[in-house]
Amino acid sequence: MTARQTGVGPIGIDIDEGSAVTGGSAAAGDGTRFGGAPGQDVVIRAVDIRKSFGRLEVLKGVSVSVRRGEVLAVIGPSGSGKSTLLRCFNALELPTSGTIEILGEPLATKPRRLAQQRAKMGMVFQRFHLFPHLTAIGNVTEAPVQVKGMPRAEARREGLNLLTKVGLADKADAYPAQLSGGQQQRVAIARALAMKPEVLLLDEPTSALDPELVGEVLQVIQQLAQEGMTMVLVTHEMGFARKVADRVIFMEDGAIVEEAPPEKLFTNADSPRTRRFLQQVQHD
């Protein structure tokens, strides 16, 4: 398990990179903690996952597990199958073959049970997908009220706590069109956390943002990692993956080429293809 840099206070405060904690051990700024001791439980287990779209095989027998309290970063060139794998985890895409288990149970096929499993997996997309007719607090509270039946007053109270966590307490009554891209993505993260998921799936959460807005979203994700939130992060941000992840998977052409702790993969990768990819993206 790699050490993570730690920070003090709410999200939005600069991170102190001189100190470190292991994943899952840092207390959250609001007194809550995510997950448990990393390495103790498998939250997601995928075995020999294959996925085809017509004649195009996008995933070619991928097997991977995600342990409670860890951050798994998935990197690789565009078209390598990273996002498809992530979407298979919560059945947004159905694997052609192979098995997926969520907290020890097979991924459900019946809609009601699948909805219950999906509620345990928060999803953050590239393009935010906020409801344009709802305010920030409305977006955050909609699922807890409609799906979990939470009283609206309680949902609003918890939603405001989450908006505070992502540094947007003053934007609770703003509509998405009134927010920057970075602010919208932070609302999307708060919305995903509102369901109290066991794992957070993030599909290139900064790829749609202007460069100057990337940092504010990465800071939120880093703080969540320090708090022990289990996460699977598909990203092109190599420096961030190296800093925040416990394990990194490099994918190409629908398969896992290499899997290693970040310091090993980024400094002494075994695969020549991994090394070529990292040299290319670091020089771009």
C-alpha cells in the first residue's frame, strides 16, 4: 500500500505533501470516515470480463479486484477499454461474458436488485450529467429522497454538509448553468456521495474541464482518498494517479498490460509498452 499525502481541514485547503498517511486511516474533515482497513474486503471482483460491440471486442478477458479503502487508478491510451470496464462494474454496460461480484454477490440481472447494488456504487461521469432544472442542493438531494425515501429536510441537511465538503456551500441554490465546469463536477461528486456508496467510480472526471479548473476537482478526489473512500479512477492525469493511487493498472487494446503500485509502475515498469506510453504522455 503506498502512502498518500495528507491534508488538514475541509476540501479546498492546500495539501501538505510533507506528511503521509496510509489509505483508509485519515479522518474526514467533517468527522466521518469512508470504508475500513484497506486490503480486508473485496468490494468489486471482476473475472475474465469480455465486452463486444458487434464485431469489435473492447474488453478481452480482464480480471481485477478492488479492495475496501483503496484507490485503483486505470490508465492507458484512448480506446483501450478503461471506461467500458468501469461501466461494466455497475452494469451501465453488460459484459458479453465473465463475472462481476459486488460485495461478494454476483452483479444482479433483476432490475430491483441491480438498483440496490448500483446504489452502493457512486458514479461520476466526464460530463457531469446534472439536472439543469434543479439547483446544486436539489441535484444532491434528489436521489436520497426519491430512491431511499429520506425525509427532505434530512436530505437537505446532509446535502449542505456535502456541498461544504466540496467547497460549494455558497452555491447551494445556484443552477448548473450558473456554475463553472469545475463547480459542476464537484456538485456531481457530492451527488454521488449523497447515496453513501461503498465505492466511487470516476470516469475521467477532469477531461471535460478547462485546464485551470482541473486542480479544484483533483483536490476533492485527493481529500476523499485520504478519508479512506474506495475509488476506481479512470484518468489521463498521470501525476495525480501517481500521487493518490494505491495501485495502478495500465490497459491497452482491451487488456491489462501491467498492474503495480504507482512508484513501481511510474519509475520502473516491467512492460516496454507501459514505459513507452508513460514516456509519451509525460513529454506531451
